[in-house]
Amino acid sequence: MWCHSHFGDTTPAAATKPLSDCRLYAFVDTSCLRGRAPERLARELCEGGADLIQLRAKLSSLEEVRRMAQAILPVTRQSGVGLVINDHLSIAREVGADACHLGQEDFFGAGLERAASLRSASSTLRLGLSTHGPEQAKRALAAGADYLGIGPVYATGTKPQAAPVTLEYVRWAAANVAIPWFAIGGITLDNLDAVLAAGARRICAVSAILNAPDVAAACRQFKERLLAAAGADASHASGH
Ligand code: TZP
Ligand code: MG
């Protein structure tokens, strides 16, 4: 088990999925809320089979992020879905989230070197790190990250300033990264096959899910195809 969080609510908690079982990593991104409550989106993502949910709130105050995290956490816990807080280590710790996701600058740029330094005796907080190329991936692995983000694969309006790393970096990750890693950036149901063909078996999708007419249905479509790809690997490996 990769984590059990302990937020003081009365919702019965399902066992949190191990990170190695996580395939579809979905987001509650405040830039895609369009008036919808964060906890409602979290519920729809869980219903659709998201395995992990990140709260990404680039323009929100600390207090707003804390409030959203506290509203989402009972929903994710009920489904056994891990909650990841983007950028805000202090809030991830305070609310008892399962993981914190940090960029290169947030982690290495802040002088941090080891994922273990973020944990304490009472906390099993996991760390995800964004990486944009092989050198960053090697450094993140050496730091003890629990998972890597590999992207942005394609240009995306959700992170407009970031240059695409292309499928070449996805292929490199498939050949070289032994911990869970998630391809991210501009991934849609239309280009998913190309991302899978490059070797990804775990993906993040933000706008393709949150801007879909039916959020849960969009999740289900991604999830089915990710599970099919993983299932095909397993049957090749067993010779069937
Ligand atoms: N990191 C790299 S690309 C990206 C982040 C947070 C945004 C992904 O969003 P979308 O809408 O799935 O392209
Ligand atoms: Mg960041």
C-alpha cells in the first residue's frame, strides 16, 4: 500500500490503490472548473475510474487550496483514489494527502535533494516530480521520487509555456524508468494510441477529461484503453 491518509472525517475509507496499480491520473484543475465545485469533479473522476487525482490550482491562495483539498479528500478516500497536491507541500502534509507533486524548480530549485527528507515518522507522503528530459529523470530517480511525470508530450493550453518533449522522451522513459511514470501533456483520446505505442502505460489527462461533455465517461474511455494495453502486455508476457 502506498498510503493511507488520515483526514479527520467520517467517510469510510477504501484502501488506497498502490501506485503501481495506477494507470489513469486525472486532475481537478481550477482553470477548467467552469463553475463546477472541485468536489463534484473529484466525484465524477472517481466514478469514471481515475486512479489518482491531482489538485492543481495555479492561481488560488493557500487558503483556497487548503479548502479545496479538504473538500476533495473525503471523496477520493471513499473510492480508494490517491489525492496529490500540486506545488504545496505544506498543504499536502496538513490535510494528509497521499502525495505532493513538484516541478524541477519547486524541488531541486528549492535546494531539496531527497524525497525522504519530505517524510516524517508519522507521514508516508509520496513525491511525484515533473521531468522534461532524460537528465532530469535520472536526477529525480536518484532523489528517490515515487513517480515521474514525463512531458509535456504535446503542446498544451493547460501549460502553454512548456515546450513539448515529443514521443521520443516517452520512448526513452519506457526503456529506462523502472518506477511508475505518467506521460502528460496534450494527451487526448485521439492521440492516446500513439502515446501507448511509444511505451506509456500510465497517463495524465487534464483538459481532455475536464472539458469533455461527460467527465466520468471520458475517464472510462481512457481507463479502458489503458487497461487493455496493460492486459495485452500481460498476455504477451505469459505467452498467450
Ligand atoms: N505538466 C506538463 S503538461 C501539463 C502539466 C501539468 C498539463 C497537462 O494538461 P492537458 O490538458 O492534459 O494537456
Ligand atoms: Mg510546480
